[in-house]
Amino acid sequence: MRFFQTAIFKIRKLGFFTICFLNFNFYLSQESSKNTQISTFIEGGSISQILTLEESINSFDINHIETMIHSYHTKLKSLNTLNSNNTLWISRINYELVLLKKRRNDLINR
């Protein structure tokens, strides 16, 4: 009786791992076959290419730019610079701040 319980347990375990393995392989095959051209579907039904960060920032008006600059400065003050996990965030925020300030200067100097 004990032998059958052990055998059934091992069969269930093997079945579980087989299903997990097959699902994982299916996921990988779906990921590898995705289309490399990225498009965004707009509410109106038309397709538009995703903007780069610079293109997106260049589409903002002066009020939006000022609000974002203020928000980014507030975010920088709240981040702990001693925490190594925040290093990437700080460099990204600083990079975006440079782009935002450049856009603001372009709008002001028109």
C-alpha cells in the first residue's frame, strides 16, 4: 500500500513538472515569434508608431513642461541617493530633466 502511495505521488509530481515545462516552452515560443515592429492602437482605430522620449517631450506645451520639471525635482529630493537601487532612477530623471529644460528653453526663445 505504501509503495502505491509513493508511486502515485511521484507520478503526480512528474505530471506537474511536465505541465510547467510545456507551458514555459509555449511562453518562450510566443515571445520569440512576436512582431518586432511596435505599434500603438489609438482610440480612433488608426495605428501610430510609438514616439521616442525626445519626440514625446517635444510635443508638450510649456505648462506641461513646467509641471513635469517641478515633479521631477520633487522626485529627486525624495530619492535616497545612498541607496544603490536608486542610481538608475536618478540618472534617468536627470537625463529627462535635461531634455525638459531644453524643450522649455526652445519654447521660451521662440
